Amino acid sequence: MTLIERLKDEQKAAMKAKDKPRLGAIRLALAAIKQREVDEKITLSDDDVLAVLTKMVKQRRDSVAQYEAADRQDLADVELAEISVLEEFMPQPLSDDEIVALLDEAIAATGAASMQDMGKLMAELKPKVQGRADMGKISQLVKAKLG
């Protein structure tokens, strides 16, 4: 079952259960996916759908930080609920040990030795960690290893 099919099945289940917050988050995800398909005139693969979901989660985390800074916990709670729904459709996050192992493997594969090789290294890592780790955290680890 593809990720889009899973989202549509969960949308139907949320409708039947009358779970409005969950239904709203799933509809937002399906709308973002459909928008990208229409804009690019393509059918998205599971990896592309995962990229859309990852972007949505990142946007919501940024919103949560801004809402909490503005002392609007009510709005932050809505965003956190959406994050939890979206994360159900994403693969399990990588542990720190797994990230370090993938980083060491990528360094060996690319022969990266300095910060000038960071682009090659990130290009090697991105497909392996997409949706499973924060790219900002990965970038920091790469800088620490190469710097």
C-alpha cells in the first residue's frame, strides 16, 4: 500500500470516527501532496510524499516555537496535534548511533576530508535519512566531523 493510499484510508477512518482534528491534519497533508502533483504535473512517489510530510512537520515545529514564544499555548497545541498525526505516516526516526554510523559510512564512500566536501557528503546522506532525521542536526554532525 502506498503512502497516499494509507493517508486516504486513514482519512475515511477519521471521517467515520468523527475525529475532526485528525481528519483536518490528514486533509492538509493530502492537499499539500495534490498541490505538488498539480504544480509539477507528476504523480508523487512515496519518497516525494515523505518529503512533503517532512516539510509540513518542520513548518509546524517552527510554528509551535513561535506560538510558545508569543505565549499562545492554545495554538501551539493545535500544531502539536497535527505533528503527531503526520508523524504516524513517516518512518521511525533514526537513533543517534544509527546517524553516526550512516555518517561514517558516507564519509568512507565519498572520501570526504574537509568542509569543501560537505556538499558531496550531504548529497550521499540525504536519501538515506530523509524523513527519519532532522537535516539541521545532520548538518551539524557533518560540520563537527569535517571541521
